[in-house]
Amino acid sequence: MYRLQRATYSTDINSFVEGAKITQGRWHSYIPVIYTTETSSLAILELLGYFINQKFIQADYNLITLQVDSQQVTIEDIFPELPENWEENEETTRYMGNAWFKSNRTCLLRVPSIHTPKESSILINPFHPEFNQISVIDIQKYNFSKKFYST
């Protein structure tokens, strides 16, 4: 799994929840979930989709790779439960994500990307007992290509 975040933020997996606690996302409201993606390119696309703004794009980032012990960590797939037009109803997707988190059924929740729905983001519940089976295995500096913000 992959996560792209500002280089000024801590790369300790336990600190990844800080932003989610004070904001809302497509799949949560003010709860400490961790957003990751199945591919590094989707991590980049997700960030671009939310923050198309030159100052933000020009910042330094870290591309963080996480490893999951797939034998030990359970994942729920939300795709079968999605209503029609889920892309247009953030209230519904937030409710679904919050309900998953509160149920504590699984450590991971696979959800579709709003930008490319055939690809998946993975939400992590850091309070689930299996969370300790997830670890940061690589951190690479990442900067967006100047083609994204030069004219």
C-alpha cells in the first residue's frame, strides 16, 4: 500500500491519523482513519485530485510504502454495498466509512477511487487489533514534475 504526504509530516505510521481527525474525506468524518492506495500512481492521482494548487504541488513529499501481513490482516471490500451514483453522495460514503470504522470488523476497508473507480484506496483503522501487522517499509522523497505547474 502507498501513501503520499508532505515531507514535513512525520513518517511514523501512528501519526498518519492526525489530519483525518480534524477534517472530512470521501469515506470518513472526523475519525482517525488512514488513507492509502493500492498503487503509487493512484496515491499521486488522489492528491492531485484534491489539491490542484501550485503552492501545494510544489511542496516536498514523501511516498511511503506500507507492508501488510496479508495472512494476519482482514480486509472488507465495500464495492458490493455501493449504491448507484455513490460518487455524487459524499454523505452516504462518509456514513459507510464511519460505520465500518465504528464496527471494528476489519482493519482494512477497500473503497473505489473517485478519480478512477476501477482502482482502490485502502482505509486503515489504527485502533483495530491487527493494526500492528502493518508497517512502513520504504520512504522515498517525491516531488511533482514541473509539468504539473509550469506554464
